[in-house]
Amino acid sequence: MQVNSASEILRVLERNLRDNPKFLIAGLGVTDPKGVFGTTLGLEEKYGSKRVLETPTSENAMTGVGVGIAISGYRPLMIHQRLDFFLLAMDQLVNSAAKWHFMFGSQQSVPLTIRLITGRGWGQGPTHSQNLHSWFSHIPGLKVVMPSFASEIAGLLQASIDDPNPVVFIEDRWIHNLSVEANDSRIDQSIQLGKANICHSGNDITVVSSGYMSVEALKAVSFLAKHNVSAELIDLRTIKPLDLDTILYSVKKTKNLIVVDSGNEIASFGKEIIANVAMAIDVPLANPPRLVSLPDVPEPTSHGVIGEYRVSATKIALSIIEILCVDTPHDLIKKLTPFKEDVPDSSFTGPF
């Protein structure tokens, strides 16, 4: 039997509601019939409206309530179905939640987890599809988690909930349908925030990615491995704290680096990684490092041009091929782009 990422999130939330009376869930749509992409279904009926709270459409005010609840000894998890909507609450996150622990000499904490869902696909367009993880990583006092695979999402979410201070948990809704065997030993493994995972070993080039980009990158490096290109893929899991040691160890071995980022190119987190490598590494790279990211324009709505805009397994594979100066496999496009680029694969059937 298989379980998917959405059901794993639901399982973790229910376990925390059951085991910790101080754990609360709040957000717009948590009691909706679709239950935030299936991740909160049935929780209000089982645990009541005082612990699973539907909130008004007032992101800044409700996030402030969440910060206050956390300071008061509760452990709230707040959900925003679009990262874009959460921009209205940046004041509470940056000027309250992130600073509290520091301002009170580490004597008080804000154990607040904020789930932000990015909404690419199905013509979401400029205002419903942004991934602004680099913004959050710039703020002292915040941790930023970006899950990639169904086998690890439960462990990363639990680690975020357990953290004594604010964690921004960013999930691309394209990972919700990703599945794993229910008896997979990795499902309930404890995961340390700030520890990356090498999910494909290699010697020719290091590929660093996070979130859904790791899914696309794994498709690319797995395909190229069949054509004698040995790429090492590092899934960051968390971009703050950043596991720079794992990245440096790999780059010293491969002497080549590609960073795949789901944000826009200018001031991207991918460039932060490249800068860190450039400042720290004591072995010359064989080729200049490369960033694969979104261009400096808003995401288009049209299905006709979205393929040129998005980062895909095909673009990642072609970038690896260009750096290593190897021949392009004749079946690359057919194997890596079997579906239109406004859906990730055949498993994605909604919801909107």
C-alpha cells in the first residue's frame, strides 16, 4: 500500500493533536471540504473547533494571534494556502516572531510553525505562484524548511513542529501527490533541521536543489546516469540552517556545481550557495558554477509559454550536459518531458 505526501502531513497533524493538548491548527480553509489539499480533512470533527480553527481572511491579524498563542505556551501551526497571501503577514513574522527569542535574551521562545503552500500549475499566474524562500532565509531568527519527497515530509514537519522557535515550512503543492510505500522505513525517521540528504551519488558534477526542484533534479540525474553521466544530487531539505559542509565535500570531489532554484534569478538563494562555495572552497572548480532558476519576470498564466519559463528536468539535464561537454542523449526530451509543463506528471489531477 502507498501513502502520499498529503496523507503524511495529515497523519503528523493528527498525531500532534492527539498527543499534545497545547498543539493547535489555524488557517483559512482548514475546515473546508477539501481540507487544504487534503491535509486537514476530518480534524475539526475529531478534535473540535477550539483546536482546529478556521480563521477570517485577515492574514496579518491572525498571524499576530498565532505569535501571541505561541508566546503563551501553546504550540500553534498556522496554514496559508498560498504563500502569496501570507505576504500580508510579513510584519508579524519578521518584526515579532523572528525577533522575540533574541530580544528577551533567549529566555522566551515562539514555537510557531507556518505552512506556506506554493501554487504553480494550472495557469496560476503572477500572483498565485511565487516561491519567496530567499526572503525568509534573510531574516535572523527564522528557520526555513522545503520538503521534497513523501518519504521525508513527515519527519521534516515533525522536526519543524518540535522546534522551539518559528519555522517557515514551504511545500509546493506538486509534492502532495508524490507517494511512498506505507512500510518504508524512512517515513518515521527523525530528521535534523539543517542536515541535507545526498539522494543520488556521483562523481562528475554536484547538483544542489530543494523542494519540488529536487524531484525534477532527481529525474534528470537518474536519466543521465543511464548515459554515463555521474551526477551527485544534494536535496537541502532546509535552506536555513544550510548544510554547507555536505555541499563543500561534494564539490571538492566533483569540481563542478549546478544549483537549481525555484525562485527568480536576481538575489536568489541559489546564488547564496554559489557565493558560499566560492568563498570557502580551496579546490579550483573545473568549470564556472551555474544557476538554473526562473528569469527576472513574473510567472505567465498562458499554458503556451509556461514551458519556457519553468525549471524542468529537461533544463537541468541540458545544463549538466553543457557544463560537462558531453553528447545530448537522443531521447532526452521524450523521456524527461512527457507531459505538458503546466502539470508535473500524470498523477496531478487537482485540486486547483
